[in-house]
Amino acid sequence: MTRMPPAWHDDDRSPNYAHLRAPFAETPFVFDAGALETLCRLTGFRPRGVKILFGLRGCALVDPAEVGAWRNAVRLREARPDHRVPRCVLGVWDRPVGRVIAWPGSTVPNADHMRRQAAAPDRRVANMLAPGMHPYVVGPHAPDGRPVEEGAFQLDRTVEVPVWRSLDAAGYDLACRFDICAPEDNIHAAGWPGDGLEFSSAGCQTLPGRHQPPADPTGDYAAFRRAAGLSPTPDLAETGLAFDYLLVTGRHLQLVAEHWAVPGLARLLPGSSGPEVRLLQDALVSQGRIADWGFTAGVFNGFTAKAVYDWQASRGRTADGVLRPEEAELLGFVLKWPG
């Protein structure tokens, strides 16, 4: 078993970037609510509610003055994700008003937890949540050996989603295990006294700050909760409130923000819904790759993602569970969403 520290693999081997076929770009870019709307159209995401949570994997805020401030637009730049320090952006999109607010954070597991997964390959210890639009509800974060942290955001346990598991702790590439499960990938505070980690995560999405019950949450995490509309002091009455969490890479958002109407950016991935997803599922059912009971018609769930992954692997294509326009044509339909 290798003991090399986690690395971010080349883009053509990355579950996050292989489908984009675009190089790393250090040039800052501007994104606003319009870019998020366009990305949703191109991916068939249909976010519900007023406040939409988002995570941008491999991304950084350019101007410190824009951290934690409601803006019509925010300047970002691409950054290589890291399993030791946070190099992602998390925020809230106020959809009716057309504003966004963002903070630095992490959407990948910490290297310490990856090593624990490598030491127990038969168990589900650590994972990297696949990009997509995922359903979350307000609920407790219950880490082992620590008090329950009420008022966190829980990935809906009734929904099976795709995650990636690295069994050698060397990082995540397309050779890792593509696992369909209901992981406990919450959104919570990053820190805890004495753990020695920049952020504590086995797959959760984290923001700087602490939550040490019975004290209230602190730091950027506390501000994130308030921006989502939650009370500063976690309130059990808010348990079960539903939120959609839009998780994509900074590069994906940059391509959309800078090119807008490019049909080639259309994708089907976890959280997509609509007639195109139904056509995809019909094609997979006809090939015997997905059982009639294994999906909700027109909703791209974990079982649909696994069927796409298996079909891609069988055709010698890049297998990541994300459907591109050219693959839709091979399956007999067209991704018609606007660019």
C-alpha cells in the first residue's frame, strides 16, 4: 500500500475535470447569478426554493473584500484542490434577488481521513462527493466522540448519490471506486480544537469556523448559516428544512460564465431532471443496464449515474458518470438545452 501524500491528478484522469476538456486557467473571472442560471439550464438542474447553496471545487475568491458580502457579481480564480488546506468556495445564491455571497471552504475530504479509508478498504470511511445538484436538509452533524452539532446541513439520507473512494490515499482519479450510496456528507464547521487539521472532513463540505455545543456556531460557517436563512442559535424547529446544493468545479462555472451559449457545455449528471433524462433512462433500460425499479423517471439519481458509468466503461470511453452531448447522440437522443 502506498503512503505517498494525496495529490491532485492530471485533469484527463480527474473525476472532476475529464468531462470538461479544458485546461487550467489562472485568469480571474467574474460570475453572477446569471451564470448560475445558465449552468442550471445546461445541466437540467431545477433548483427549488429561494436560497440555493453552492460549492465550487477548486476555486478561490480574488478580492478579500468580497468574502462574506452579498454581491451582484464575485471575482474568482481557479485553484488546484488540496486535501490539507481549503481550496474551494462555498456560498448561497439568493435566486429571486439575483445575488450571491461566498466564503473560502473545502468540498473534498482531509488527507487524514483518506488514510483511514486506505487502512480499511472494505469499509466506507472517506469519499469525495461527485459534482451535481444534491438535496440537503437541516439536521444534526454527529461526529464520532463529539457532541451533536445541531443546525448543520445533511445530505438527504433517502437519496443514493455517487461518490468516489480512493483506496490508497494517493488522491482521486478515474481508477478509484465509483460508489453509489447514501453518505453522511454534511455541510458543517471545519474546525475542532486539538484535532490538528485545517479542516475536518471525511467527505463533508466545510467552512472555516467552529461549532462546540452548547455554544453557537462561529466564523464563516455561522455567517453561511445565517445567509441561508437559519437562526444564529441552532433551532430544532428548523430541522428538516430543505435546500438544494449545487456542487460543480470552478472551471465548469468559468466556462459557462465566459462562453454562455456553447451547446457543448450541456451535461447530464446527478440532480439533472427533465425529458432528456427520461430519454437517457429509456436507452439504458433497453440495454438492460438499469432496472425499471432503479430510478425515478426523468430524475438523474445515483442508479442512473452508475448505469451511465458502466455504459461508458463498456464503450471504452472516459467513465465518470457524466453524460456529454456526443454520448447522448450515441444513445439516440440530443441534449437540447440552450447555450
